[in-house]
Amino acid sequence: MNKHDFLSRAFGAALVAFAALVSLPAQARAQLGPCRALRVADADSADLRCSGELVHVRLRNVAAPRPGQVGYAEATRALAELLRARDVWILAEPAVAPVDPNGRSLVYLADRHGANLNVELVLLGWATYSTDGGASRFEKSFRAAETEARTERRALWSVSSYSAER
């Protein structure tokens, strides 16, 4: 792949992630932030500090490797790197975020530019799209990101035996 192709794909991926964020009507979402990651618990959940409040979150519509599965440690590090030293905003859909059985809020995370970090983790190849927790308005963005990651054989897609639980 030449430099032009790489930049073109990177720009396209960024555009997909941004479109995924801004497509949600304001009345259907709640926003909290800026927040900072205190701890990444695993490949799809983290503890955030938002305005002095501790918030336990799980990335909505993301299926990442579980402990003992291929790529778990690497996917956890990838999420930590996505969140490292940056402000993030919690976007809940609907306005009151659903809660998983472990008490974590199911949310989307966005950076200061509006990029949907849930979609970004899928685009990097460290997770797949999941409808657990309900269908997503971002489904097209998630599916495009997953297709690109699989086609480019990124991260987990480079391991032939990998199969995310859905």
C-alpha cells in the first residue's frame, strides 16, 4: 500500500467514526465530560473520572476478547492507549444509559474531535460489532469499521483462529 492509499483509508476511517457520532439526534443522547480514564479494566470497559465523579463504563456495541481468549491482553492495551492522556466524553443513548449486569453504564466514548472511540476500537481490529445491549444507530459505521479491519487483517483479524463471541 502506498502512502496515498494509506492516507486515503485513514481519512475515510476518521470520517466514518465522526459521522457515527454526529448522526445521533441531540434529544436522544446525554453527554458527560470531559472525563479521564483512571483504569482500563479489560478490553471493553474502564473507570473514568468525570467532574470528580467515578463512572464505570462498558463500551456499547463492542465485543472484545474476554480473559483467556486470543488477543485479550493486546486488546486491553489498545483500549488503554486509545484513552491514555486524553479527554473523552461519555455519550449515552438513550439519554439514560442502560446498565450491564456488572453495574457498568453502556455508553459510547468520544474524543474532543467527536470521533466515536467504540467504532475506532473496532476499526483498529481489537473488537467486533455486537448488538448486545441493543441495536445501534451507529450500526453502519461499526459494520464499515469491522469490514475494513477484517479486509486489512488488522489485529485480531490477523489471527486465523479468532472468533469474537457475539
